[in-house]
Amino acid sequence: IDKIYHRRNPLWHFTVVGRPPQEDSGFGYLIHQLVGPLLPSEFPGIKELHAVDVAGVHPLLLAIGSERYMPFRQSQPEEILTQANHLLGSGQTSLAKYLWIAAADDDPHWSTSDIPGFFRHMLERVDWKRDLHFQTRTTIDTLDYSGSGWNAGSKLVVAVCGEKIRSLATEIESSLRLPQTCKTAELIDPGILVVEHKSFEDYGTTQNEIEELTSTLEKQNMSGFPLIVLVDDATFVSRNYENFLWVTFTRSNPSHDIYGVESFFENKHWGCRGPLIIDARIKPHHAPVLEVDRETTLKVDQLFAKGGSLHGLGT
């Protein structure tokens, strides 16, 4: 850009993207209610969809589909993979970065609106050797800064169906050992462990750190923790489930930031035999955290205080 021409004393337009909930969160909820009845005709086989607002909407899409291809044999993801491809190839749902989809018949009582329950269901059944399906060097949402460039990044489909294959851990054993690069570990929910790690430097350094971490975990029984998330601040992330969702799915690029214990490639399919590891630390190319200016906040609060021009209109 060489020059910008403008009138005298212009009104400069700009966009500020902050962590949800924001003013459009209500619209997002309303859209979910309006389009819900249309799902079977738009996406045959899909029972429920939930673009998770607290995770930034497009970074995380939860879905419940139908698995009817081969009902006479052992259940495995088949039809829900077709449905996942339909979701990622159509309209607004194509902006999803992480798509977690499971079969409705596995549990008739569960719902995508119960996010912790949804993840517990998934983590009890997921087979990381089979159920991870990556799309690399593809397009992502414009406002997702976790990727490798402007509108550029990757996607991950986690497709699960079948019976439970594990019990999720509900506490961290005192015998858990971690490398010196890890400061502390916190339990988010059954089966989900967040580990506070030294700050991200670059992907070369990270590869060495991950090798040390996976080597340490291989020697321990981690079957109750299928999901491990590396973070900058475990206390913040473990404070509530919303913090966990926000950090995990907005600060990671599947192709670059997912690792696993005993990981492998088999005919271009990547998987792992132990826990899946998501590196959700802040990277140098991420947008800085949007923080509200305290002086501005005080001025706005005064407008809504008793005697202020907007008193009585606030919540």
C-alpha cells in the first residue's frame, strides 16, 4: 500500500475480534435453533450439529450422524465419514477446523449441546490408530490465525462409533512423571489432561520436546488419558471448561500441532497407539490476546452507573 486517500476527519472502520461471547453469540444460538429442523434434508444422516461458540465457532464443530452401511458386522466409522465429507464440502460448515462426529445409535441419550458429555462419549470410544482423518494445505476461516498463512491451514475429522474401549481417568496419579520442560499437569475432565509446558520457540525445538515427552509417557500407563493438551497456563485452562475449549481449538493447527504417543504412518495414514497430544501453546504467528483497556472500561461502566446516561439499561 503506497497511499490511502480519505476525507477530512474520516470515520475509520475496523473489526475487533475478541473471545466469545460477543454480540453475535445470540445470533449464533438463534441460527442453530432455526436450521436444526432442516439438517436431515441438507445433510442426510446428520442428527445434530453444534458449532461451538466458546471455541470461536468455526474452530470446533460437533456432529452426531448415522451409521447404517453395514449393520450386520462389527461397527466402525463408515457412513459418518461420508457425512463428515459432506459437512466439510458445503457452505458454512466447510469452515470447520476440527470436526468431531459420532454415531447416534451408540448412545440415544447424548447430545452435542452437552459438550463435556459429548467429549467423554468420544474419548471412551475413539481409536487413535484408525479415527483421525487429516486434510492438509487447505483453506480455513479468515479469522482463524492458527494456520500457515492467510486463509490457509488444515482440518481434522475425528470420526467415532462403536462400543466403549476404555475407562477415563478421574484423577492424576502421584506417580505421573513428566520431562523438565513440563511444569504442572491438571485434570480438565475425565480422560483430559492439560500440561503446562515451557513456551513455544519454533517447530524444530518442539519436535525435540515432543520426542522427550512421548518417550517419557510411553513408559507409563496412560490408557485413562486419551487426550493431552500442552498449554502455556494450566491454571487458566483448568479454571473452567470454556477456557479449555477456547485455548485448545483456537491455538492449534491440526497438521502442525498434533502429536501422539507411539505415533506412526501407515500408507499415508497417521495415527498413534497412546494418547493424542495437541500443542495449544501460543505460537509467534498467532494474533495477540485481545485485552480490554481498563481506562475505557471504567468510562463505560460510569455510563451505566447510577446517575449515568445509560443507567438502568445494562444487565
